[in-house]
Amino acid sequence: MAPTHCAILILMPDARQQTHNSLGVGLCADCLHARRLESARGSVFILCNLSLTDPRFPKYPRLPVLSCDGYKKKP
């Protein structure tokens, strides 16, 4: 029996066209309560400011956030 091979092709958009959404943060990309933090080593994290006053919200949510009761679009 011949071996079966499976390949998955993922197309990445041009880096100049990437937005926060295309980087996989979901709703946090334009949420009023989200704050983007960058470490000294260049890692990027999204902090949810709602977590400071409401324990229902994680400090660093698992991304991408697709649904959130606290989501409020930035003006």
C-alpha cells in the first residue's frame, strides 16, 4: 500500500497589508478596553483593561477573541 501524504497550504498576506485583525487578535483589534503591550524582546501582548475591575475578564485573553461581553468599539 502506497503512503498517503497530506499537505496544507497557508497563504500569508503581505506584511505591509497586515492589520491587528489579520494578526489574530480578533475583537481586541478595535476594542476600547484593549491595550497593546510590547516586551523588551519584541513579543506583543493584548491586555484587557476590564480585567482590572471585573474578574470575568482575563488579563491577557486567549487570542483571537471572537466573542466578548465587554467589547466596545473604539470611537
